Amino acid sequence: MHYFFETTKTMTYNPNKHHRRSIRLKGYDYSQAGLYYITICTQNRACLFGKIENGKMILNDAGRMIKNEWLKLTERFKNIALHEYVVMPNHFHAILEIVDVPVGATLVVAPDNNGLVAPDNNGLVAPNNNDLVAPNDNDIFTQNKKGQPRGLPLRLSQRGKTVGDMVGAFASITTVKYIRGVKNNGWQPFNKKMWQRNYWEHIIRDEQSHMAISEYIMNNPANWDNDRLK
């Protein structure tokens, strides 16, 4: 399996662009504009995506796939912007922004030419009907009730996509591609599920929080020995 050094994408914080509309509480509409910090872990914390050497993340082929599929989310969802992220051996951190769109505009999933997600022109991702959990201000890793979907996103809703929809699509697509890698390229098999059922999410409410989380993401490989997700 080939390995590649991973670099983290960064973007300067712009207080005008990253305007917060409101603090998310139970029932808050995730499709409103905002910055979100998400973490997804592999099932049983299996190290599937590469290794840490001298404080740097070295991606294997699977890790490279994870990185590429994350970057492709901007092709599938037209209302998002991607900020800092890092692929770690057994988890993934990222800052995702849901951007403002014109009032009355319909947000659609961009067609995917690789056949993994191929809705028609009116296709939209099904919403999550589970209640949303308000984040704990003292815990940056707030657990969300939405779990990993068993299949690919469905075509149902006419409303904007949520963070859960995007994470679900990412988890589904990467799982399908990883399974292909196991069968065709001898990637390390996983036990039943590649990703844990739940993911962690934290709304970024201000510039100070954004800078602290960005720094945490960028320094994550160097701090691997002390990583609580190791």
C-alpha cells in the first residue's frame, strides 16, 4: 500500500463571511449558515488510513481516498465550503461551513458521475427526523444522535441539506469505496462497519473558537501520542 504525506487545508477567518445567525439549540435548523467542527471515528478505532511518523500524517491509499472524497463534497452539495481538515489513522476532523443562499433558492445535490450518488436534477437528500441534541459548551466533542446511514442518501426533501446529510453522504460513499479497495487492492479489512455509528459535532460560534479548533486540527498529527482518540 502506498503512503503519502498529508497536508491540512487552511483558510483565513473572515468575520463578515463567517457570520453566525444564532446559537444552535434543540431543533435548530442545521441548514442555516454556520461553521461546524465535526469528528468521525472508525469502528473500534481501527487505524485504516495511514500512520504517524515524526509528527506528520502519512496517508495510505485508503487515507488518500478519504481526503479526496471529502474535497468532492463541494461538488455534491452546492451550499458548503470546506475549511481546515485532517485525515488521521483512525479518525477525521474537519471544519465545514454551510453558506448563505438566496431566499427561496432550492439546494440540490450535484450529480455524481462515479455512480455512487446519482439523483436526478430534482434529487435531494432525505432529512434526519431524529431530534437534534444541543451542544455542551464545555465539550468540543458533542455527540449527535444521527447515526451513519446504512445505504446511500435518499431523494426526498425540498429543504436545505443539514450537516448530518453531508456527513452521512461522506460516510456512505467512503465506505463503498473502501470496500472496493479491500476487494481489489488488498486494503486492510474492517469489522462489519468502517465508521462508528455516531459522529461528533460542535457549532463554532465565534472567531476565538474557530481559531482554537483550527489550530487543534493542524496540530493533531504532531500530538498523536497524546490523542484521546488514538
